[in-house]
Amino acid sequence: MERSAIPQRISRVLHWLGEITSRASAALVVAFVILIYLTVLAINGFPGKWQVGFSTVAESITLVMLFVIQHTQSRQQTVLQLKLDELIRSSPQADDLLVHLEGAEDAELIEREENQVAHHEALRETDPEEK
């Protein structure tokens, strides 16, 4: 499945932005900029236009970061799911029905979770090392 160049470039930019903003130094830079802005704002008597401008910029950055975080987490979740699916496929004792279980109905998920809990409880009851 081939993707066009534009979504791939957008994805790369979002990942780059996510990497840059996830560093501690980015938080330090933002804190420093806000401190400088507040100092200049106080010196100039807290003009209303500046406050509205700052608010607009902050809201815009928040909205963009929401999409950056959503995109990067979605990709990481997909990669993790593919790795887990491969582990399930590689184990002969594993239940192959667990591959792509994320698309199952809620009732099936609840039933499988209850089965897993019951299985692990049964294992604990028969484990001679715990006693």
C-alpha cells in the first residue's frame, strides 16, 4: 500500500515536531520565552492587544500540538500492535484469534479478558512455588 508524497511529508514533519517538543530543553525554552513576554508585558502596562495576541498564539500552538501528539501516538500504537501480532504468530501455543483483536466487538473483548483472568488465576492456584 503506497502513500502519496504529501501525507508522508506531513507525517515526517509531525514526527520531527514531536521529537523536538518532547525534549526537556523545549520546555525550558518555552518557560524562558513566557517569562520574557510577561516581563515586557508588565513593563508596558499590560496592553490588552498583547494579551489577546498571546492568547491566540497559545491556543493555536495547543491545537497544533494536539494533532502532533495524536499522530505520533497513533503511529507508535500501530507499530506496537504489529510487533505484538508478530509475536503471537510466531508462537505455536498462542491463540491466533488474538491477532487484530482490536477490531473485535466489546462483548468479545470482555469475554477474552475474563478468560485470561480465569486462566492466570488457575495457574496461580496450581503453582507449587507460591505456596
